[in-house]
Amino acid sequence: MNPLLLRSMFLVFFASVVGSFGAVFLKLGALRLNKNVLSFVNSRLILGVGLYLGSSVIYALGLRGGQLSVLYPIVSLGYVFTLVWAKLV
């Protein structure tokens, strides 16, 4: 197996894990929202957005060196991780 493809697979897998944490923190932050606009400035919501943005950057870096037909099934693992983290939290 090509070392560049392995690197891409690892990056996409890592992006899936990071993105799944982002989803959980977005949910935790959304629970703190109320009718006040300033409620959008809470640490969990900001962390969730940051993790989602970070996972998008990592995902884009991973796509550079691999084939989408190989990497995209790894992305779907993010949904599984999200279910696991949500159950644990």
C-alpha cells in the first residue's frame, strides 16, 4: 500500500474522530442557548464549531493524497463515533 494513501487514510480517520467530538460539543452548547443573543457565546458551542472547522481542514488535507472511493467510507465512521460519544456523555 502506498505510504501517501496510508497517510491520507489516517488523516481522514482522525478528521472523523475530531468531527464527531465537534458534533457532541455543538449539542452540549446548544442546550445552553436561550432567547438571549449572548447565549451563543458559550465555551461548548465555540469548541464544537472549532472542532468542526478543524476536522474540515484535516479532511481536506487527507483528500489531497488519496482516492475518494477509498477515503469516503472512513468518513462514515464519524457517525459511529458520534453515537458512541453521545451515549457516553
